[in-house]
Amino acid sequence: MDKKYDQLNIHQKMEMLVADMVDKGVRFRDALKEFQKLYIESAGRKFMGNKTKMSEALGVHRNTLHNRAKTLKIKKLSGR
């Protein structure tokens, strides 16, 4: 990423991403699914698959995290 992008806040970065997705015709449901999947996988890598720490960081119950990962077909939460 270039320096200019790194200086943007999270909202500005997401606006750019969303605009690109709209231009490319990505459906809303598909965008939400992909975001959730990447978000959970990223937390899995950060917390090395510790579901308790992941659920605390994501602000969801541990069972909700498990069910969401199952729905999204995330095989490994650890990223190992």
C-alpha cells in the first residue's frame, strides 16, 4: 500500500473498498459474507484459534462465533 492509503482512517478505507465493490457489481449478501469470513479468519490468526479470546475481541458469544464459522464454512479458526 502506498503512504497515502496508510494515512486514511478505517472509514475512508472502507468507503474506497465499498465503492469498488459496487462498481464491480458485488451483491450485498456476498459482500457481508466475505467480510464476516475474513474478519473471523483474521481474529483466528491473531489469537491462534483461541475461541474464547476471539469471541471477546469480536464482541460476540463463543457459541455465536462457532455457529457463524460453521455457517460460513470456515474449516480452521486458527489459520495454522
